[in-house]
Amino acid sequence: MFISVFEIFKRGIGPSSSHTMGPMVAAARFLGDLRSGADRIPGGGDPASIRVSLHGSLAFTGKGHATDRAVLLGLLDQLPETVDIDTAEAMLATLRETRRLDLPGLPPLAFDPEKDLVFDYGPALPLHPNGMIFRAFDRRGNPTLTTTYYSVGGGFVMSEAERVAQNEGGSGRARFAEEPARVPYPFTSSKDMLDMGRVSGLTIAAMKRANEEARRADGEDLDSRIDEICDAMNACIDRGLLGSGILPGGLKVRRRARDLHEKLEAERFTNQQMPHIGNEWLSLYAMAVNEENAAGGKVVTAPTNGAAGTVPAVMRYWQDHCGGRSDRLRRDFLLTAAAIGGIIKANASISGAEVGCQGEVGSAAAMAAAGLCAALGGTNAQIENAAEIALEHHLGMTCDPAGGLVQVPCIERNALGAIKAVSAAALALRGDGEHFMPLDNCIKVMLETGRDMNVKYKETSTGGIAVNLPEC
């Protein structure tokens, strides 16, 4: 399966790619199957009502992650990239009042959000911690269509049949192999990537670009689409720098990016700046993005919403503090980061519910380190080394969000992930690319660690920071 730069970096809404964007996409897919009549259960009549159940992590942290809101918007034909967040509340209010879905191409469908959307706190579904079941019934109550979906991280959604087929293919390369006939450099591991780079003489970014161009429709401008992603990341930072007040959800977490920005700007041309000022700017940019995400704003998955601040922060740091003014190098930054993100997703996971936050912020730090190393002129071997250093030093990181909200410790965790990414790139650039632990081995360790991790530390908010809050 070819994993495009535009799959790793997708525009959508917060607070979670797996718990918000994924369920919204799943709901829209279900409506599409209802319209087409695909997989209709024999004997069932026309659909007249819908019910949805959320399982595993989607149930335990779904309300904090706005999963219920996302499902409702998906059933209203909304998609993460195009939903108008300014009109969303009015649409939801109408649905709650009428308890009916009136959608093009379908008969009126009864749906009471209070009764027909169920948080099932029993055992998770077998194929992934983020499971959901959509059911449609005819007027007599007979099932007409039942589909199980899994939100597998980063906004990626798979049906049960797709997930079974993936698992039957095994792990690693066999599971996600890029089709050799469709792309010129079908690397699915960092070893393949480095070997193909040596033979071809191309950079990682150039190979990823060639693969993207092989899959683009005629006339589609790859550079303009990459630029749109870069611009969306920067716009998210800029919005976050203007935000103020308390984040929603009940934890009463205060937005800090605006205040921090004002202080850093006031000190910019004075003798008050300390040697660690670069870390403060990195933290500022990452926090600005993740505060926007926590507020349900527009963000870019990188590779997830919970880790959306790390890559944009490092890219903005390179642009504003390292003289990074080249459009070509900015594109190489994202192409290289996407290549690393694709390898991690292909061979392990970017889902906090599956492997903990090492799969989210850890992956994001590896991607950011690789992108920065590429933009600063690193060799392919140095880039791979930078990604490995960044991922290695996130191994074992849990996903235990307080209140099921993508706020504590998620916002600050992105800031530290950005700092680690820059440090990893700097270390790699001081070397020649030779190092002890290959990135592929580190990815394998991350997957094994995630499998061994207790479920209470994997986005269920039943352990760790999530249950050790101060007394109110």
C-alpha cells in the first residue's frame, strides 16, 4: 500500500485524528455504502434508522476527544477537511431536535443522538482498540447493513474486512508493500530506502517525490499541494499565537502560547535572552498548534492530531531562526518527513491507542528530525540517523490523557518532542551517518513495547497521569 505525503499530512479538525477525524470518515463511508447498496444484508428493506456503537478507547476517551460530535457530523455528510466549524453547532442542534437525518440520495433516517449513539465500555473489538460498529435497519427493525470500522491512527480508517486482509498479509513489508509497478522506489523500510538511495544517487526527498509523481493524476501540481500543507501548518501556528482563554473540556487548562509569544517578542532585541531561547521558540510553535487542536480548530495531522505540533514547530523554527527561505528545501523537509512517517506506519503504528504516545509524538519527532536534517543538507544516512535518535528517546512513552482530553500532557509533550527532534538532527549532522541502532530495529522495538504496554496506558485514561490528578 502506497502511503502518500498527503495521507501522512491531512487537513482536518481537532482534537484527535483517531478519535475525531477517523470516526467522522467512518460515518461518511457508511453513508456511501448505504447509498450504493453495497454489502446490503439479504432480506432487509430500505434503511429507515441508524445506530452506532463505540468500543475500546473510542468509548473510554470518546467524550473527551469529541468522538460523539465527530460521528454526528459524519452522519450529516461532513468530512474533516471541509467541515465548516462555524456552522457545525447549528447542524448538530437541528439533528438533536429533529432526531432525523435528511440526506441526499437516502430516505429519511431516524437517529436519536441520545439513544442511538452508544459508548460500549465492555471489551474492545478484536482487531484494534479503536473500533466502532454502524448499523442500519429497515422500518420493521430488520438489519439492512452492518459495518465494523477501525480508526487506526492519523485519520486512517479501515473496515473489518480491510483490517483482516491487512493482518493476513503479515507485518512489515508484506503488509504495506508499495506496489513496485506503480512507484519507482518502493521502499518499505529504512534499509531499502538507504539502499535505493545509494544505487540511484538520489536523496530521500527526491525518491519520495518520484513516487508521488508516479501516482499523481495528469496535470496535478505536486508542489502546489505540498505548499498548501506547509501553509496550513503555518496558519495553524499563527492562529494559535492569537488564541487566549480556557480550553474546553472541564480541566480549565489555560492557553499559554499567546502570552509566551508576547514575552519572547518583547525580549527579542534585548539582553534578556538566555542560551535556551531556541527551545522556547520551538515550544511556543508546538504549543500554539496543539492548543488550536485542543480547541477543536483546523490542524494538519503530522502524523496525528495529538502529535500535530511537533513537525510544524520544527519547520517554522528552521524557517524563522535558521534562514530556511527556500521553497524547494521546505518541500524536501515535508517529503522526507513523510517518507519516515510512512515507514513507521508500515512497520509499526502511529496510534496512541495501539502503542502509546511513542507512536504519536515519538513518530512525529522522528519525522521532524529527518525533515530538518534534510533541509540542512544532511546525507541520507544522516537523515536516517536523526530519525532513529529522535524515536529511540521516546520509546516507552505512554498515552494517558487527563480526562480523555488532548491537553495534559499532550500540549507540552509536543513541545518537548520538537526540542528532541532538533537535538537529534544536530547530533546526526555532526556525525557521518554511522550509528549502532538502525531505524528499522528501533521501529520494531517501538511496536514490541507498545504490544507489551498495559492497556490502561494506551489512550483509555484509566492509568498514569489520567488518574493522578490534583484534588479539586
